Amino acid sequence: MIDEKKLSQNTYKEEFIKYRTVVLKALNRALESVDPYNSVKKFVKRIDDKIEIDGKSYNLKDFSRIYVIAFGKASIKMFKAISEIVKVDSGVVVSNAFSDFELSNVRFIKGGHPIPDEKSVEAGEEILRLARNTSESDLTFVLISGGGSALVESPLIELSRLQELTKLLMKKGADINELNAVRKHLSRIKGGKLLKSLKGTVISLIISDVIFDPLDVIASGPTYFDSSTFEDAVSILRKYNLNDEFDDVVKIFEEGLRGNIEETLKPGEKLLCAFENHIIASNYIANKALLEFLKESGINTFYLGPGIHGIASSVAKAIAGIGRSIDLGYIDIRKPTAIVFGGETTVEVKGNGIGGRNSELTLYIAKHLERTNFVFASIGTDGIDGVSPAAGAIADSQTLEKAKRLNLDINMYLENNDSFTFFDKLGDAIITGPTGTNVADISVLLIF
């Protein structure tokens, strides 16, 4: 969780302390609302020998065995919850952190993130082995959360090539949809392919880290139909001028176009399992809790939705423009007002500093709103912001003044993509450590 006391006091005026406190408490309320353990417990109810999920009842006596496949940043907490609801016969749990508990019949694996590693591949093979062992009388829970695309993999190319391609796509600014379209067509698990190995009844509980919660994109859609194609994957490599450097990958995609390599799962394909998918936590759910807290605190709200995306510098300019319009009375809403939004921006990497999309967004906001009374904070709900150890950052109208006192040149830090270092020196980096959940980013701009 966010250290509200420390960060709220790191400013000069009582009014700023007051509104920093409100913003930080609102962010903590949002994180609590998408806690993976609580989300599973709310969604899956046990009544004697039956479980109820979204109004549908299942008699546990109808199943021979119950399996659990869990992967993503929230997988450990999600698994703990489901294991308290049903008796798990066997399972595989993959996360970006080590589990604080063990079970003899469950394999816990720490995979690589944001770049897949050898453990990610090991996890992928373990999951496929379990899936192929299921029968038509079994029930399998698949617990999916953000980060699953990197944490679990069974690649069609050498791991080193996949790592290199993933890094370059991210560096060139590919969004999550583009990145996943490429990864799905180089995988034996992604793009609905996991379902092709499962039998029986499959229930997927999903914590979404993707804008508008598309089931085919979250963790690269292992248990849903895929709308992307080999043709899309080729186009993305060409868009970012990687087709020559990765001609071996292009050849795989071309083989797929000829029908020599299996496509991702498409509607109408025959499967040996009956499956359903449920979103149990999302950016929208987190923002709803945040908005409720702000309203309880007497703050007017202006919600922009969960779909804000684009280059961080451009998004900051647009959000700051809305903030200035409210401040100057061009938008008919009374101050104090909080502009709330979710989504995921991207960063154009030009320098070699330490930063992330949330801290860079915050630094640009501080630059654009220097003459406005504001508090702004933005965090990655997983507790990770780019290559930094922070979740994000907080700024207010005093930020640039504090920077000048420390001889920090804001433009130099922006040009070097070194936003974490900037906020760390000011004491305004928001450091939570891994939160155990992941519903993309949440941001609040409070104008007063």
C-alpha cells in the first residue's frame, strides 16, 4: 500500500498536505477494491457441495478432479482464495514473486517479467503438461491476471530471440495489443491455444490489466478466441521496421499464412472442453472505488474513463489542458474537482535514465500546471512503473519550486527519461513494492 503519511507531508503548505492526503487515500481505496484474494472470494461462493459463480451453480460431486492453473502478477493471492473454497487436486501457479506458502500437490514458479525467461518457459511446459492430463469429468480453474504474457511461455522460437524481439517492440513504443498479437503467434499457449489442450469444464477468473477488458488481449488471451492473425503479426513487425532483423520470425508468420502452422483459436473451432470467462477485477472497478472515496471526501469528480492511452507527454498535455480549463472556469464544475482516469500510456525512450510511464506522466503534468493549484498522482496498480522500483509519483504546484532549490533541471530529466530519479530526489516517488494485483494504471488530478 501507499505510505500516505510520508508522502502527504512532503510539501510546504497545509492546503497541499490536505489534498495530497485525499489523493493518496483515494489511490489506496482503489487498490483495496481490486485485491485478488477478496475479488475471488466475492465472485465464487461455496454452499455445501456446490459453488456459485455469476448466478450459475456447479455441483462439485459431478467432477472427478479439480485442477488450478494460475498465472500473472495476482496469481498467488487468487490461488490462495480458490484453494480455500475448493479442494485442489493439482495445480501450477506462476507469478513474478515467490509464494509465501507451499502445497505438496501444487507447483509454484517465479517467472520472468516483463521479459520472459527460462522459468517462464518451464512454467509453460508445466501448464501444458497439466492441461493435457485433464479429462472430460474434470473441473479446471484458470486464474489469469496481467503479466501472464511474459510469466508463462512455450515459444516457437528460441527464447533469446523472443526476449530480444519483446524488448525492441517495447522500446519502439508498441502498445499491449500489438505486443500480444506478435507473442500469440509465437506461442503454444497464448491466443486460446491453452483451451485446445484442456478437457472437461474450464472456468477462467480474470483480473484485467488491459483497456476495456478484451478477453483476447489480457495475458494474451489463453482461454478465449483470438481476433488477431498471422497477417497482423507480420504487419506489426513491418510497422516498427523489425521485419529484416527478425526475418526468422517473419518466416514463421508466413508459414502460418500458408496454413502450415496452427492459427490461434477462432470462433467455431471444435474443442474438448466447455469454457467460460469472468472478469472479476478491472481498472473500471478500481476507479469506481476511487471516485466513491473522493465524493465521500467532498470532492467533485470528472471521470474520463478507463481507456486513456497514448504517449505520456501528449496525454499529460491534454489532461493539463482540462485541468487548466476547470481552474479558469471554462468547464462548469466547482472546485475542488478531481479529474480521474485509467488506462496505460507509453514512453518514447530517448535517454538512458530510470523511469516509467506513470512518473514521466506526472513530471510532464507538473511542468504544464506550474501556475495552477493542483495535486496529481499516477501509479501502476501492480506497484511497478517501467524500469524503476516505484509504482509512480506524486506532484503538486510546489514541485518545480522544490526542484529549483535542489538545482534539478526538469527538462534534462524528461529528455533522459529519468523521471524516477527526479521524484526520488524530491521524496515524491510512490514506492509500494509488488501489490499482488494488476489492473493497469490509475491517475488523479485534483484542482483546487
